[in-house]
Amino acid sequence: MSAPFIPVNEPLLDGNEKKYLNECIDSGWISSEGPFVAEFENRFAARVGRKYGVAVSNGSVALDAAVAALRLGPGDEVIMPTFTIISCAAAVVRAGATPVLVDCDPRTWNMDVEQVRARIGPRTRAIMVVHLYGLPVDMDPLLELASTHGLAIIEDAAEMHGQTYKGRPCGSFGELSTFSFYPNKHVTTGEGGMIVTNDAQLADRCRSLRNLCFVPQRRFVHEELGWNFRMTNLQAALGLAQLERLDEFLQRKRAMGAHYLQLLGDLPTIQTAPAQTSYASSVFWVFGLVLADEIGFDASEAMSRLAQVGVGTRPFFWPMHEQPVFKTMGLFGEDRHPVAERIARRGFYLPSGLAITTAQVEAAAAALRRILQ
Ligand SMILES: Cc1ncc(COP(=O)(O)O)c(C=O)c1O
């Protein structure tokens, strides 16, 4: 009999999740009007050192709301990494603004700060910072650039719950910072997201955009277009129970990363991002790796070989400048970003969920070793 499949992610839901969900059902509060929403917003914002939290239906729309709240639009440029999820560029494009892309650092896979400096021009209004996979972006030089050039920072901390940069929480750096609560995140609500900020007006504007821009005085009369991006009480109940365990979850993730490194760190045919830099210790949101050039096949072949032996994986992001949808729109015509192009083709991640067992890490690592021999 073959061993059971090791999923790329499985959440841990064995804290107060059921208790809080039962409270929703017993009280009848299941919509976004229920009390868990505000409680989750307040506790989550406090955890990342911000004054306000605005819970929304996922991390992608959190970015749409952030871009809209900052009133970015036609003629405005937003500098962002090419190596990220499409949600980042989509939010900017949907607002009618223009994404301007930078490549990533080959060591950390995060956006290359020197390239950001080079791409600032007269139309630049904002930098969208995206922390990827385990390490935060090197924020100090970016904060300095933003302040020198009067640029807003939108910080996509979707993958960084609980991570810090030089001791300061990820999610505390943007005019608006966003999170995702998809089940592969350190805090999940099934689907969900949050915008955090210290700016009362921006928080109000995000709340309004999330709720169809209702005007309190004249319900159903609108002066602006918003969306229904509301989070339900059920989702917030789940989120609150998860948030209570964030420190334990971070420990688990770091232990998982250390274990994988212990088992695979000697392999010359894979590159992993550093576990430790001068500004952060990786939180191993996922255990990502890039195949060295001497391996005669790419990530998709490696992933299919691993799937055949029961190991789930996910490919790395596909760069924005290589997205068919953006090419069709005439965006990023001559852009070349060799680091992102390479790691997109040769990078993927191993099973990394919070519920992963020691035996599963060992089996996944052994399977990888076998296919690379
Ligand atoms: C960096 C980053 N930004 C945004 C998102 C979008 O979040 P969601 O899946 O909740 O829409 C993700 C999702 O995984 C992400 O990794």
C-alpha cells in the first residue's frame, strides 16, 4: 500500500474555532454585523501595532481597496515586484493606474530595492511592497526612498503574519498594509483579508469602500462606487481563534523550516532563501526552493515527479511581465527581469502547512533527494 498523499497545505483548526463558530450559530450573528468582526479587527491591528483594522473578504480585494483608498488612478505609477501574485498588479490596473515592475533579489526572492530607486519617475505615486515566502523586504532603504520622494507605501503582508523587520511587525510599514487569511496563511478565516493603518481617514475610507460606499445619512444613495468586500462574523470567529495561537504557529513554521534545512541544506542542487538575515529570521511561510542549473529538468517536471510519489507542491509565482493577460493589454512590452524569470521556472515549494508532521517533512525531503539524485 502506498503512503497517503502529503498535501502542500493543511490548516490547524483545533483551538477555539468550533467554540466561537458555535457562538455565531447560537446567537444568529452570521453576517458582517456580528461582534466577532470588530473584535478580530481590533486584536489583529493591535498585534501588528496599528490603530485600525478593516476586515475584508480576501487579501486580493484588500489590495483593491487600498489602491482605491489612496485614490491612485490614470497617470499614476506604482512600483512593485514582477515576482508576486497577480492580485497586486490587478489592483493597480483595475484602478486605471500603471504598475511599474522591478526584478527580485536572487538571494531572498524579494523585490530589489536598488531597482526601485532606479524606476522612480515624475509619475510615481506609490511603492507596493510585497514580502514573500518567509523574509520581509529590506524596508529601511525603501522607507527612505518613499519619504524622500513623497511616495505612499502599500504593504502587502499577506504571507507575513507575525513576522518582523528589525523587530517591527510586518504590516506596520505601509500607509495601508494588507493581509490574507487564506487557509495556507498563519491565521486563516477560510477566505478573508484585512487592511491595517494608523490613519483614521484612510480606515474610514476603506470601511466605506468595503461596504458599497453607503452614506449613513441616506441609505441607498451613493456618491461613489464601492464593493461588497465585507467579512462575515463566521469568518472573524475563525480568525480570532487562529490569532490566539499565532505565536505557537510561528514556532511551528520555524521548526518546520529548520527541519527541512537540516534534511536538505547540504544539497548543492537546490537554493533556498536565507533562514536568517541582518533584519529578520525567516518565518518559513512556505519552504521554497530553486533548482540549480545543473539539474536537467525544471520545477514543473520536479513537481510532477514528486506528485507521483505522493508529495504535494506548488509552483512559484509567474512574473507579471510574462502574464498573457497583461501582454494582451499592452503592458510591460519590453520588460525583462531575469531573476524572476529564472526562479519562476525553477522554483516551487514543498508541503509547508501548519498541520504538517515531522514524518511528513522527512518523507517529503527524502522524496526530493531521490528525484534530484
Ligand atoms: C503576497 C500575496 N498577496 C496577496 C494574496 C491574495 O490573497 P487572497 O488569496 O486572500 O486573495 C496572496 C495570496 O496568497 C499573496 O500571497
